[in-house]
Amino acid sequence: MFTGLITERGEVTAIQHGDSSAIVTLKAPGSVMSLNIGDSIAVNGVCLTATSLTEDSFTADIMIQTLQLTSLSQLKPGLIVNLELAATMDMRMGGHIVQGHVDGVGKVSQLLPGEKWSQLDILTPPHLAKYIVNQGSIAVDGVSLTVGSINDETNTVTVWLIPETLAKTNLSVKKEGDLVNIEVDILAKYVERLVNKGGNHDN
């Protein structure tokens, strides 16, 4: 489990593609200090497992299904990614519950800089719109954000980025057309499941 509070911006140093998976190497000196082989770490919001470590980097395997369903298919050397170590029971829940299971891929429609904050508009997959509400939580490339508004006609979600978020994540370098991983609030999916199954009283 994660909280959507990014702990480090890492850099892709290598990626090796195979028939059914890929191996990515990421430079992340701050993260490897607390990382062990087999630990979970979120890369742009996707939960991966560390398979090897050096003093300043780690590697992880990415299965073909993950490559097909997330923006990790676009990883290349030099790309900056958001990293978050898995949450522990003694840490503060500063963001919201993030599983690292991406629900879909959105596309940046615009990033408008502002004096005190920036506006990020994201075109989201239509099937996810029902889970997104104004002032609700959403994870964008692993970053816990509050939904500013959603346009149901275009399925465009607007979020506001404060300077702290821009400084500590890769959202500051997003441009029109960039793909981002979207994870909707898990509570919304549980509510949908309960409502849909509520009328079924079979034992």
C-alpha cells in the first residue's frame, strides 16, 4: 500500500525489453537506502518489486501486461519518474490509500503555470469517470491529488498543483499529449461493488 506522497524523483538509466517482460534500472539514491530486494516500490504509480540493488540504483521487472496497461511502456533512459516506498504502519497517512494498481492511462491536455499554483488538465478514460468526483482523491503518476473539477462531457479532470508538488514530482515537466497513470479512489470501487451486490441476498 502507498499514500501517494512521492519520496523521490528517480531517473531511468536503462531498460531491457524481452518477449514477455522488461527490466528497468532506476537511479534512486534516496530510495535504495531504505529498500531491500523483494520490497515493493511505486514507479509512476505502478507497484513494482525491487530485484537487485546497488549503492544508488535498483532494478525491477515489468511484466508484459503492466507494459500494455500503463505508461511504463514509454520508459526510456533519462526519463524522470515518481518513486514511493511502500507505506509502513507507523507513518502518517498524508495522502490517500493508493494500491499501485493502475486503473487506466490518461493524457495531459494542458499544464497552465500560475503565480501560486498550476492547473493540470487530464483527459481520462471514459470508464473511469464514474469513480471521479469533485474534491475527491485521485492518483496521477502515483501522486495523491484532490480533484478540482471534472467535465463529464469531455471526461477531463482538472487538478491544481502547488509549488511543493511541482518541485518534488515529475508533474512539473508534463506537456500536452503526455500519458499519465491514473488510479481512482479504491473506496469508490468498493461502494460500487456493494451497491451492485446489495440486492443479491442468496446464501
